Amino acid sequence: MTKLRETVKFPMNEANKLVAGLMKPDPKTYWIDFLLSISLGWGGFALALLNPWNSLFGVVGVIISTFALYRAVLFTHELTHLKSGTFKLFRFVWNILCGFALLIPAFTYHGVHRHHHVHDVYGTKEDGEYLPFGAGNPFGIIGYMFLIFILPGFFVLRFLILGPLSWIFPSLRKLVWGSFSSLTIDLSYVRPMPGDKDPKAIWFLQELAACAYGWSAIALVWFGVLPVKALLLWYGIAVLIFLLNSLRTLAAHAYRNPGEKQLSVLEQFLDSVDVPGHPIITTLWAPVGLRFHATHHLYPRMPYHNLPKAYELLKNGLSDNKVFLEATRNNLTDALVRLWRDASVADKNK
């Protein structure tokens, strides 16, 4: 890992005072944003389904559906950070309208992502959301991008076939849960079996519902209620969503830690990335506050709708903002180019 200057200091107390009033989530914002996104997403899907692939309406439908469903999907990130026991109805509706239909029920991200924010886990080999691309693995970046074509099929296999089989065969259950039940970028990550404090019954019901949604869609096509195009469209849009999310994920961190070292809070911040960019364009590929990923790592509990304001307050209000701005990139291209450059340089120096 690129060694950080030992003398670097971040004015954390000053930063805390600047953003102290931005930690409370606004339920109205969550509901309006999500319901608008999911309505546009499935509305665009219907538009694409009812029109030829190469028609104007067909193409526009795919574009609208991809970006809107992508935004709706990424509310799963917020669900993991919202205080346990809150937003219960919102969590339920998110699963009903988004998580089950796209075969990514909330449990697939719950716990896994919070682990990513644990100080002595972030960037280590125990972190399922981290791979040391920037520490000398440039071609690993390319390999990671190719996964987008098979990931939707992976989730179909997991929830429609392997999941039900694992209910029957306990020996298969440990494998399915450990290696096929988490939204991570490290495919070698093994998720621990649910503990006594985990909501095992709720997670099972979510798994069952995702299975029911998937087989229901296949049944509707089998009996001629929906055309085969519906399944192809679902798969194609899922690939596009994974493409956007993969690019966003690569731009979210510098990934400079080989995995052996535990990082300080400051090191984790400087290994993360803010891309304020264009308020519309950047929000399309990094929605729900995720363009401010470094700021998010400073304040994981801060709701997404307050991150833009927090970034501006820290940028303009800190007496010395040099360290804070070291985590900022100009745009997606800048973030990806820097990641590739770091990876290439580290690879040559091995």
C-alpha cells in the first residue's frame, strides 16, 4: 500500500461540529425518492416490453428502466445503515417492489456491508467488499468487469434452484449461505452462518419470497401471460445495472491495501473516494449519495440526502481542507484512470 504521510492530521473535531445537524434521516425524502424511482423503473420496463427492441420507445424504455431501477436498488445501502428497528414499512416495501423482483432481497447486503465499515476489517482479507486492485492488480479490474454478464444468472441459480435445494439438504445449506448469499466483490468471501441475534426467520421469508417471485415470472412466461422477451429484458437490464454498479464500485475506493494491514480512520478515508462531479450526470452512475463515498466513510450513519451538504460544509468550512480534498476526484474517468495507474505502478514495483 502507498504509505501515507505519518504527519497527516485531519481536523475531525472541527468536522464533527460542521456536520452535527445532518445525521437525522428524513422519511419523506426516502419514500418520495424510492417510490418515484421504482415507478419509473418498472414503467420504463413496461415501455420497453411493449415496443420493439430497436424502436425509439423500446430504447428509451430500457434506458429509463436501467437508471431508475439502479437508483431504487441502491437504497439497499441505506437500509444497512439505518438504525435497526426503524423504517420497518420502508424496508418491507423496498423488498416487495424491488429486492424480491430483482433477486437481491435485503439480507444479501445486511451485515456484509456493515462489516466493511468496521475499522479493523476494512481493506483486509476479511472485507468482502474490498479487493486490492490499486495495490498491483490491473488485470483484476478487467476480470471484475466481465463478471457483470454472469451475475444475474448467478442470482437466478441461487434463489430458484440452490436455495430450495438447500432447504432440503442441510449439508448444502452451509455452502449456499456462506458463498452464494452476499452482495460482495470478493467471490472468495465466506459469510458466517446466522447467529442467535440475527433475524433468521425474516431472512428465510425474504429468501422464500425471492424464490416465489422468480418462479412466478417463469410460470407467467410458460403459460403465455408474458412473452419470453420479459425474461430477456429482465436479464439485459440486470446486466446494465451491474455494469453501472461495477464502475461505481471501482470508483468508490483507491483499493491500495494488500490486505495484511489494518487501516486507521484517516487511512480508510484517504483510501476512499468522493466524486462530487456534475449534480445530474454523476448522480446517474452513483445515486443515493454514493458519489460522496469518502465522506460516507467518515460518517456512515449520515443519511444519503445530507451527504452533498456535508461535503460542501467540509470543503468550505474546514480551516484546512487539504487532507479532505485528497479523497476527491473530478469525475468517473478521473477516478478510474487513477485506480488503473496506481495498479500498474504497484504491479511494476512488485
